[in-house]
Amino acid sequence: MLALDKVTADVATAVVEASSHWREDQLACWRAACERETIPRAKWAMENFLKNAEAADLHHSALCDDTGTPHPFLEIGDEAVLPAGFLPAMEAGIRKGLNDLPARPMGVRGNELERISQCKGLYDEPGMLMPAPTQIRRIPGKKIRFTILMLGGGPEIRSRTQPIFHMHSLEHVIEEMINWAVPQVAALGCQPVTLSFGLGRTAVEASSLSLEAMKDGRYDVQSEIEKRITDEVNARGIGPIGLGGSTSVLATFIKIGNMRGSGFRVVSMRPNCCMEIRKASREWEAGV
């Protein structure tokens, strides 16, 4: 039987790891992009981002002052047994991880209407920032896999979810995605970004698929379409923190869901900032 105290401890560790460590594929992509950069001011910016990541990794401290909102993702095996109390144990781990980091206190006090205006102020405890609703997927086998994504506020301002009329043309949809990305990447201010796209039938589905694209994406694995979007946005010369240069986008992650007979495809785009994508995973054996 999977012990709930282990779930809490593992989840807390994953929250700290996601918030303070870049993964090897991410680091390798950054280093290669920095090596290719020829404009001195752009190269300087990227070198300092890498120094920031090294310091965060060394001290287990936050990669960014905006420590983000936790977005949990669960993949549950078809033969796995989720023990009673698993979800509260997972949520307790997220709270502990935010406190251990510590994250920036961003939890808003008050009832549902008071939280909109923020009239009651903020909680002092970082762990009072409640996680976003948990995304759940099926996987084969007996494992439960937990992934936490820490999503900052800046990219949300530049995110976009709306229908594209496909005109029976994949090329048209891709061109529209590129046209969306360019002004949002330019306006974000903390480039280079990692673009994530979800394509689905509804706004809810597309947004969920964009999150799944972040969960599954690897910087060393890019499809032809993902590479094309990355290259075309980079060709605009926005560069790190808008200083010009060849690296506005490090990578693009796309997740395409089911479609229905209609004239449109709903697309959700998020330009993840230079410190993202911040994620970490843990898994447990939970078969009968």
C-alpha cells in the first residue's frame, strides 16, 4: 500500500525541484543557444540567465521572484489503486513544498468576491496559494505519476485562447499560430520563451492540451512543425529580453487533441518566460 506520508514528502520535494532546477535537456538547449548567439548584449543576457539557474540549483532557491502558481498533473495507471486520502496528501505536499522553498506569498484572502478585488490582502504563508485544479490522464500499468508545473504571471498576460477557422488547410492554421506568437513573444519582456500550444475542440480542452504539451515537452525533441514555429519567430530578431539576437524562442511544444467536424480549431497558446518551463515529476507503484 502506498504510504500517504511518502506522497506528501515526495510532492513537497518535487515542488522545490521544479521551482529551483532546470532539467538536463533544458540546460543543454540554453547552453547551445547561448553558444550560437553572436550579438554581444544578447549573449550577455543569456549568460546571466544561466548563472541565475546555476545559483538556484546550488542553493535550492527559486529560479525567479515570481515563483508561480502550482499546476498538478496526475497520470494514473489502469491497474493502479489510488489509496483513500491520496489527493489531500498530494495537496499537503504542495503546500509544504511552497513553504519549504519558500515561494513568494501570493495567496489572496477573503471570500470568492473579496478575492477578485484583493481587498483583504494576502496570506503571509506561501503555502496558502492554492494549486490549480488537478489534470488527470490514464496510462497503462500500475503506476501513479505526479508532475507539478509552476506557472508565472507574466506569460498569462500574453497567453491567448480562441478559435482559428482552418479553411481545410494545416498550413493556414500553422501560419496563424506563428502570427499569434510573434507579437506576444515581443511584448513579454522576459525572452527567450518556450512556446506551448494546445489544439482542441473547446477552449477548456485546448488550454488543458497546452498544459499537457508543457508536461510532456522535451527541448531535445522537436517535431517539424514545432521547429518551424521556433525558427520563424526567431527570424524576427526579438532576442533575449528584447535586445535583439537569434534566440527569442528556445523550443515549441504542441499537443493536438481530437477534432470535430466544424470550420474551426480552438488553439491555446502560452509563451512561457525565460525561467520556465518549471516542472518536476515523481511516480509510485500502486498496483493491487
